[in-house]
Amino acid sequence: MSTRAQIAIQIGPDQWAHVYCHYDGYPSHMLPALAPWTPEDILVAREIRYLRADGIEAFIPSRDPVILPQPTRQFCHLYLWLGGMWVEVNPDAE
């Protein structure tokens, strides 16, 4: 079973690219796996099958990221680049 996640990266004032990650999207895996990667690295992957600290396995062919006006969680977890580091966010929390 996969834990799907999205990585939202701001690419414009009201544009966020949402990169899909298919496997192991839970925070205890994703935050260490994302740590060495820049937003640019993630955008190049376009659509991620599996992410590790030592490599990104992208789908081939990869689909373009979905562009939305704000970070939007559509799967189990959402990660953003904030203050020079990756964080998990819950946009539904008040």
C-alpha cells in the first residue's frame, strides 16, 4: 500500500507547482528524504514514484506538476519549502 503525498513549490506570486509522490509519503520518511533536495531538484523530477535522500525515482514518462493558486493537500500529506527547509503542512487545520 502506498502513502501518497504532494510537494508544493511556489513558482510565482499565485502559482504553486504540486509534485506528486507515490510511495512512502508519511513524514518520518519524507522529511529526511527531502532534506538534501532543493525545490529545483523536485521540479525537475516532475512526478515522483519514490524519494530517498540518495536518489529520486521518477515515473517515466512523467506528468507535469499540477499548478494551483495556493498549496493544496489532495492526498495524505503535503510538504512545502519554507525558510530554507522542507516542512509538512496541514492546510485544513485552523
